[in-house]
Amino acid sequence: MPELFVTNFNKNFTGVSATAANVIRQQAKHHDLRLVGYPLPGCPDPITLKQARLLSKQPPTGRDFAIWHVRRNPEMRAAIWSRDVLRLPIRIVFTSAAQRLHSSYPRWLIRQMDAIVATTDIAARYVSKVRAVVPHGVDTDLFTPSQDRAAAWTALGYGGNLGLATIGRIRPEKGTDVFVDAMIQLLPKLPDARALVIGRAGREHQKFLADLKTRIASAGLTDRILFPGEIAATELPNLMRGLSLVMQLPRYEGYGMVPLEGMASGVPFVGTPAGYYDEFSAQGKTGTIVPLGAADQAAAAALAILTVPTRHASMSNAARETALDSFSALSEAVGIENVYRDLWTKEP
């Protein structure tokens, strides 16, 4: 019988999906593992919740129970029902990244977990039963630097000779408007640059998106600040290899994988003090942190990186090294494995 079940109940590929996939690709090398729900790139083909419950009726060989690793509310709910109502021999591990207090219902769900892995010390303050603080890691085999960044950018077909991007849902919380304002200031000083807003706006943020496009048109930059929409997860490594700078300027972020994916690709970043960005920046060696909402400072920081080739090269090299040394998916998988082993050898 499988000993590890990892759930993914969201059909959209989100930041949570990316972090789960990074770890699953490592865990599948060492565990009889089943992905439950929707597929993830590079991971085993998924099974249904019903199949997972059938496979969990008996404990795996040599274990008293299987582990279900969950990351979202519906996944916690399904696991709790499986353990407490169906009485399956399982234990539930939850990864918590939120750096703020959960609402009442998620708090109740989280209290039912057997163990919690927090992604940061701040996240650990808002939950109980934390067995370990394990930062998310990036797949450094998947995200790698290009040998020829200019050629990689040209191949993407966006025009110009260098690219910047912000990646994520288009909405105020993600600071998409801050990025656009920064680009309106920056791009006139970099005539061959193009800026990409990668992601989509939900129905409730369509007016926000329309306002951004109006602002861009008024600045005469419609052909240089582009909205390609969402891109497939499998295409993201190619995009990263072509970029010269990642700019993530959220007002709130639980953790934030995009700067790490850029760093593993040898791309420095400009970010805000949200998520884990301060730690990623390695005191300015890999990225520059600017205050929340500070479009002018973000533009200035980007200009200072992109117009000094030696500085850009140094930050690019440091970004890759830091991703390898401190924020790899392998390191995250090892930290989580220690939690599993603790559960399997001790009463929770």
C-alpha cells in the first residue's frame, strides 16, 4: 500500500501547486507516493479521492498509517473526514504559508491536523502543532540559467532586446498596478526593453485590469507593456531564462515563489518586504527590496540593476548560487521528510 498521499484539489496551477509539484518530484524518488486530485507537471499521474481512500484502508507495509499531505481547505476537510469518519489509518500533515491570522473555519481545520509544516517563522506564529519551519524551495534542475540570455529573450517573440516581468494574478493585492506605474517611469529610459504582466484577472478585477490598460495607453506604452495572459507551467522555465529582471511588488504575499524561480534561472529581482523576499535577497546580493507601493523606488532599483552590466552579472550569479545553497526543492523535501519520520516513529 502507498505510504504517502499528496493532494491537489485545485485544477488551476497556482503558487501552491508549484510548491507542491517541486516537492513531489523529489519525494517520488523515495516514497510509494500517490498524487490525489488534479495533475501537476513532472509528477505521477493523479488518482481520485475515492481511490486514495480505498488505498488507505490498510496501513502500508511496516507502518502504522499512511500520511496525507494537504495544503488547502478542501484538502484538509477531505483528509479529516477520511481519518475521523471513515476511520482510515492515516495522519495528516498541513503546510502553512500564510503570514496572517486565518479566518475561523480554516483555524478549526488546522487544529485538526496531526502536524504542521510552516514555511517561515512568521507563518509559524499563526498556527499550532508546528513540527518544523521549512522554507519552500525551487526546482533547480528545472529552472536553470540560459547560456545566452539575449537569444532566449528573442526566441520568446516579445520584441526588444531585454525583458522584465511580473507574474501572478492581476489584482491590487499582488501590486500589479505598482508594477505598471514603475514601468511607465522606467521604460522611457530603456527604449529597447519590454515589460510583461503574466497572469489573468478574475471577474471581480476586470475593471482594475481595464484601468491599468488605460493608464498604459495614456503613457503611449501599449506596445511595450504587454499582457500575454497566463502561460503554461511547462513554459515558465523558458520564460525565466529570457528575462533580465523579475519584479514582484505585492502588498501581501504568503511566501512567493516567483523570485526564487527567477533566482534559480540566474535572474535578479526587485521586490517588496512581503512574503519571504527579504530572505531571498541575501542582503541585496540577489535582489533589491523597496517599500510597499513605491513605484518610483521600484523603477529606480530596476534601472540601477539593468544599466550596470557588472552589477547585473554579479547579482545573476549570486541569485543562482543562493537558490542552490539555501532554497532548493531538495532541501525542502528533506525538511518535510524529517516531519514524516517523526510522525511515523512517535505518537503525534
